[in-house]
Amino acid sequence: MHFKPSIDASGDGLGDELHQVNIRNDKHVEGPICFISKNIKPTESRYGSSQMECLCLVWALEKLNYFLEGCVFEVITDCTTVKSLLKMTKPNRNILRWKISIQEYRGNMTIVHKDGNIHKIADGLRRWQLPNNIYNPTYVPEEASPQIPIEGMSVTELITIF
């Protein structure tokens, strides 16, 4: 079994399609497994196109971990610089954080560039992404500082004898 996630990103959103490749009658047959997309956050909209593709790769690997963990797979992208960004010797802090987060896939993952004209489904997903709400399978609640209410308090005597 072999998997092929195809990623695409833009200033509007991230998109990914996951295909599984099986061998039937000595032929490689590729079939879709899932399609995911999401809006980007305002802070992420400031990234350049290459960084956006790296963000999409990290996001897709995180969301598709259930399928990809322990498997050999090819990541298809229309951005030629994703591979070189992940091999940088002095990356910026975002790329360094992303490199660390995908470290577990290093031996199993191959990044392959394909022309954007061949890359139509992931391109469509990132253009018409789902909103970040509970109806989206990739929903992530907005990051807010959790406030834990204090229900009650008990004060006991401090014993200083050891």
C-alpha cells in the first residue's frame, strides 16, 4: 500500500487530497481516500508562497497522521522550493518548528514536484476551503487562554516539622 497526499496553498486557504495506490492485475490503481481544506489565520496570510506550501505540508501531515504513520508516501506539490526549504541549514523559526514537527516522517516521505495544471483537485480545495467550524472535519477551536474557574478553596495548616 502506498499513499499520495497532494498539497496546495494560497493566501486564502490550504487544501489536500489523499490518494491510495494499490496494485491490481499488475497495474497501479490510484483511488481517493479523503479531501481536506481550511481557511488560513490572519497571521499565516503574511507568509510567502513557499512558506505557505510548507505550512500546508505540516498541516496535512498532522491531519492525515492516522493514514500516514509508518507508511511510505509521496507528497505531491506544485511548489518547487518546498524540498529545499526543508533542507535549509539555517532556517527561520517557523521552518525550524515545521521541520521538527515532521521529523517522524523523514524516512518514509518523498516530496515530488508536479506542474500546477496536473494538480487540480488540491488547487480547487484550497480555493473553496471549508470554514473553521464544527461542521468541518479539520475543525480546530480558536486558540484562547483557558480559564479554569475556582469552585472552592480550602486552607489547611502548614506543618513545618520534618
